[in-house]
Amino acid sequence: MMILAFLKLLGCLGLLMYGMKLLGESLQKMAGNQLRRILDTLTTNRFTSLISGALITAVIQSGSATSVMTIGFVHAGMLTFIQGLSIIMGASIGNTLIAWLMAAEFNFAISYYIFVFFCVAIWLVNTRNFRSLGESLFGVCFMFLGLRLLCEFADNMELSHNAALVSFFSTFNEGYLSYLILLLIGAVLILLIQSSAALMASSMILCSTGLLSIPSGIALVLGENLGRAIITCKSAHSANITARRVAAAQLIFNLSGIAWVFAIFPFTTDLLNQATPMTSGQSSADRNMPAYVLAAFHTSFNLLNVLLFIWLVKPLERISATLVPQAKSDEEEGELRYITGGLLATPELSVLEAQKEVSNFADLTHRMFTQVRYLLTVNKNQEFQDIYLKIKKLECSSDELEEEIADYLGEVSNDLLSSKTKNQIRCMLREVSELESIADSCYIISRVIGHKYHGKEQFTTKQQNHLHQLFLLTEQALEEMKRITSMRRPLAEGRTIFFINQEIKNFKKQLRNQNAVDINNHEYSYHLGTLYLDIINECEKIGEYIQNIIEAKIESAGHPN
């Protein structure tokens, strides 16, 4: 009997969690690039970043996913510490919406109408333009159905009359120690199931049946904040120093909030118990009141905590810098590989993660070319060897980065994707391939410069000046490419790269013709002229690779022309 009841409980929770997952994924599909635009436009200061965090979490219904995604953008240098922490603070507010939806189900029994919504959802998923809307409606239906089944399960089992359960849960209804234990239980459950909705639903049912007091339910819900902070810290483990400090600051932020709530527990416990008297003869409305109290507390706590700490972002930055000091490895340029925390809650969020990685790759190729440009001017042997080895190391890192991103996108492709997301993945694979080709060209140029350096004949002053001009044009194109791939520059400005690339082509023709004349005039040897042309040709190739990347970026945005 107990085994069957346990299986029913798992089934109800599974249905609830599946509904939340489906809802989040479908809403993310509908939002598409809007989330990226929110991050681009609503992160100008801590307050707009706070709003963007709340909006994104309200859309995708996953505070953990928002936090992990933010850590990724901070790692890529697309968000500052203050912007990243403010977004994560906003995520704690956006995460409270689902609690109110569940409280509404307790009072209004919305699930009784889900079969009507199921019919509408079936019709919508079979349409081309409203498929994602239909999937989100399915998610809502499954969520409310799972919650209603949980409530009916609790009523049928008569949990409040089960002596063993009453005796067990009564040990958690008094004292700070019991509240602390429930807090840790909530955090562990979030780490295991990674669903704040399931934890909130369980807390509401336990409080509504009288097995847990309201303060005990609050302690269980507070564990969600602690669990989400730990998840963020885990995702930031392989990120750079700034991202790790953001994760540490979130942990401090959540622990501080829990601390001040525990400090005023004696003043709030009596008030909460008076607001929700639990007696054996209580009405249905009385039994549903704890759900509203938990939802109200969840929202009030997160709002007050954010209002308190949004003014203390700078001190939090200093504290996190002390807790997470700069290691020597964080300063080395060889720290190039980016290891993600795995796939995010939805394919669309994972694609955003991959786009951030592509931006990181673009920054790598730009730094690599900067080293190549400097290599041409070096005269000291040891300095030349150091820079050459650094370029070679960057080229190896680019090969690894290409493979990592391709593997990541391959994992994303295994999920059910919209046609738009499939197109984005295809375009990103092209971008990654072209970026790796740029790194190869940079390495080839460094080898050519090496042949010249160790040879008897050096470039003439005129050749040096021409190469510097060509390198300057190529670096300008790389700068534009880096800005566009970082998603901070309008795609319309991609035309700048096409103009620069045309300048490179025209300059290459001019230099090639001049090279033939200079060789005929015996200004330098044919061998030196060949090395000179090899560098020029590789710069032209880099310009073509950059143009291909921008074309893929424009196509990914849905503007093939």
C-alpha cells in the first residue's frame, strides 16, 4: 500500500515538473532573440539589469537557468560584475510568479477546466504559427493537473490523520534547529530535482494539510534560494574570475537574506499562525490560505532582500573579491578553453550559451592576430620565440575550442528544435569553422615571418610599411567581427566589414603588382617576394573568412539577403 502511494506521489510530482519544463521551453521558443535583446538593451545599469533578470525569469520560468546563463555572459565579458549580479537578483523576483499560479489553483481549482485548454492546445500545436503557444498551454495544463492530483492525493491519504506522519512532521514545527534542518532539506531537494515549482507545491500541500506549520513551510521554501545559489556556484566553477565572483556574491546575497529572515522569525511566527489558524474543523478556504501565505512571503522576502542589497552591490563586489582572490592562472592568456556547465533548461538557452562561446572564440582569434602583427616588429631572438610559441599555443586552443563548440551544438541538436533554432545552429557551426580557419591563417603568417626572421634577407622598409597597412585593415575587420559576434552591435553595421574586405582585396592587387615590379628591378630576391606574397594572401583569406562569418550571422538572424 505504501509503495503504491509513493509511486502515485512520484507520478504527481513528475507530471508537475514535466509541465513546468514544457512551459519554460515553449515560452523560450516564443521569446527567441527577445531575451538577447533584453540583455543588450536593459543592462545599462544595476536597476535595468534587475528588471531584465526578473523579465527573463518570468518568461523561461527558471531562476537557475537565468543565473547559469548570466554566469556564461559574464565569463564571455559581455556583462560586468554589477550587471551580472543585478540580473541574478532580478531572477529571484521573477521566480516568485509560479508560486502565485499555484496558490490560485488551490483556491479556484483551475485544473477543472484544463480539458478545455487541452483541446485548444491540441489545435494550436497543429498550426504553423502558434505551435509554441500550444506547447506552452500544454505545459500549463500538465502543471495544474499535477498540482490538483497532488492535492487529491493528500486528501485521499488523509495525511493530517496519519499518526506516523503527524508525529514525524511535528518535530519540525518548533525551534530554530528544526527550521535550519528544513532549510537544508529544501536546498538539497533543489539540488536533486532542480525544480522550485515542485518544492513550492510540496510545501503548500504540507502546510495546507496541517502537517507543517507556516514557519516550517517558509523554512523549506527558503532552502530554494540557497539551492539555486549553490547551482550557480557549480556552473561558475570553470568560468573566469569575474564570473566566479558573481556566483560567490549571489551566495552571500542569499545567505544574508536567510539570516535576516531567521532573525525576525520570533516576530513573524505568531502573526503568520494567527493569519492561518489550523483547526480540525477548518473550511476549505481556511485550508487554502497557507498557499497564499507562502506565495506572499516568497514574493515579499525576495522583493525586500533585493531592495536591501541592490544598494550594496559595490560592497558585495569587494567581499567576493576577497573570498575569490585572483589566481595566477586567471592572468595567463593561455587560459582559453571554456567549459560550460552542460546544457541549459531549454535548447534556445543552450544556443545563447553557444553564441557566447562563439564570441569568446572571436576574441581569441583577434588576440592571436594582434600577436602576429607584433611578431613582425620583434628583433630580439628570445622575445620572438616567446611570441611565436604563444601564437602556436593559441592555434592549438582554437582547434580544441572548435571541437568543443561543435560537440556542444551536437548535443543541443539531439533535442526537439524549432526551424529557427536549427538554422541558428547550422549558422553557428559555419561561424566556428571560419573562426578556426582565421586561427590557421594567423599561424601560417607567423610561420612565414619565422622563415623570414631566420633567413639572411629581411623585408625592405617599403614592404614593412605595406604589411603594416594591410595588417591594420585586417585588424579593423577583426574588431568589427568581434563586436558583431558579441551581440552588442547591430547587424546592419556588418556592411562595414564588407567595405574593409573590399579594401583588402584592392590593396592586395596593388601589392601583388608592385611586388612583381620590385623583383624585376632586383630590389629583393624572388624568395623574399614569395614570403611577402604569402602573408598578403593569408590576410586576404582572413578577410574572406570574416565576411563568411558575418553572412552566417545575418542569416542566423533571419535576414538572408
